[in-house]
Amino acid sequence: MRSHEWIEQRALAMDRLVADKLEHQPELLEVAVRNIERWIASSRGRPLQAHLEWRDLLARTSLPELVALLRSEADEARRLRQSSPFAGLLSPRERWAILHDYETRAS
């Protein structure tokens, strides 16, 4: 079983790669916005608080602030990382490279 810290560090590595991609392709923010909209729409009127929080963050946070949040190890960033709306932003190859790297470290 993996420790919570190991899982958090792996998620942080993914978010840091997401941050890099957003800096070079800010239009990719739309992926997160569409994910949140879809998740809220499918919630049958009872969206998760985390999804509402992400929707607000994406609407009111500048790109530099959002990128800093994704790279942060602060408690708020760790909490938000648990419900990241950036699914689909990394390619399968990019995700696999991070997953493989962390599995290799655990061995």
C-alpha cells in the first residue's frame, strides 16, 4: 500500500506538468472548465463542493496564480489536488511516464 505522501507527490508531479502545459497553451484551461461543467451537470442538482470551488477558481483566478497553485505544496493546493478538474489534459504517454517513475521509486 502506498503512503498518502507518496500519492500526493505523484499527484503534484502531474499537476506540475499540467502547469507547464498551461503556460505554453493557456487555451487548455477550457478542458478543465468543460470537465467541471460536465461534472456539475451530471450531479442531478447536488454538485460536490469541490467542483463548485474549482469552477469559481477557474473563473476568477489568473493563469499565473493558477499555475502557482498547481505547483504548490501548500495545504490548500494539496486539498484541491484531490479533485483536480484537469483530467484529459495530459496525454496517456505523459501520465504513464509519471506513473512509471513513481512505481519505480516505490520498488
